[in-house]
Amino acid sequence: MKKRAYNVACTVLLMLALIAADQLLKQYAEKVLLARPEGVPFIPHVLDFFLVYNEGAAFSLLTGRQGFLIAFTGIALILVLVYLFLGKCTDRLEYFGLVLIFSGGVGNLIDRVMNQKVIDYIRLLFIDFPIFNFADICVCVGVGLFALSMILFSSKKEPSKNHEAD
């Protein structure tokens, strides 16, 4: 029982650290970039920092539908928490994927609830891609880890077809 409580405490601390990092980065980016509307170069021709307020979801989808986005995100985050804390994770990839998804989701949810928009500030210059933030990175990497876990887990369950004629 002590080990489970320790694991839950570590998970909560990791989530809080990621959420705090996201919020601090957004506050810092907003403070610096409001004074620099042209943006701040970071890696020439690759990446700069440029302030944008996103009133929608990814790629500005569902702009102006904050109530729906808040409700949908809240329900999704509750489901992630339930899955995590009921001990349903089968491996570390799945676990870290869900922790990242939850933390990034909460980071952007805080913005939606407090400001009715999400602060984005990372701009890729070498490709036409929406401006994003640390929380978005957490969610995308988390989804990737979760998907990788599902692929690896399902391949262990399926019998190998290469040795049928042995």
C-alpha cells in the first residue's frame, strides 16, 4: 500500500512540475513577446518565438467554442486520471504518455478557463505549421508514447505468423 501511495505522489508531483513549467513559460513568453511584436529569433530560418493567442483548439479549430472545448477537455482529463490511478497502465511508455497528455491538457485548460484563449509562442520557420506551446508538445509527445505503447503491447499479444510452417 505504501508503494502505491508513493507512486501516486510521484505522479502528482511530476504532473504539477510539467503544468507549472508550462504556465511559467507562457507567462514569460507573453511578457517578453508583448514588447517584441516581430518575434524573437532563436535558430535562424528554423525556429523563433512569436506571440499568438489561440481561441480554438489545434490549428485554431473550433474557434469561439470555449465552453465546448473546456467541457470536452475536462472530461478527457478525468478519463485519463481514472485510467492512470486505477492502475490500468501496462508499461512505462503508456504511463509517461498519459502523464504528458494530462499535464499538457491541464496547462492549456488553465488558459482557456482563465483567459478564454491559449498562449502560443513557438513558431517553426521552415514549414507552414501552427504556432504552439510547451503544453502542446507534452500532449503530442504523450499521444506518440501512448500510441507506441499500444503498438508494442498489441504485437506481444498476437502470435507470430512467420513461424507457421515450422
